[in-house]
Amino acid sequence: MLTKSKLREQIESFPEEFSIDELVERLILVEKIDRGNKQSEKGEVISESELDNEIEKWFK
């Protein structure tokens, strides 16, 4: 979940003028990275071979 401090940090890193779309895209990316890091810490990952199998299914 996004916190106020992370939101402030992201807004501070933007130029003086930016679109709301740019901000929303950045916040979504930050949230996804944070979620992925938490999943990794919990061991909720798949092996490279499992990933290859999943990708192979996409193209069938």
C-alpha cells in the first residue's frame, strides 16, 4: 500500500509541471514494485523454469 511519505517523495521528484497521468503512472509503478518486493520477501516467487512454462502457455 502507498503511504503519504512515499507519495510526497514521488511528488518531490517530479518537475515543477507534470500531468496527472504521469503522476498516476508513477504511483502505480511504485506500488507494484513495493508489492513485488513484499512477495519476494515472503518467498511468493516462481522458478525460472516455471515462468518459462507459464509464458509458453500464453502462446498456445
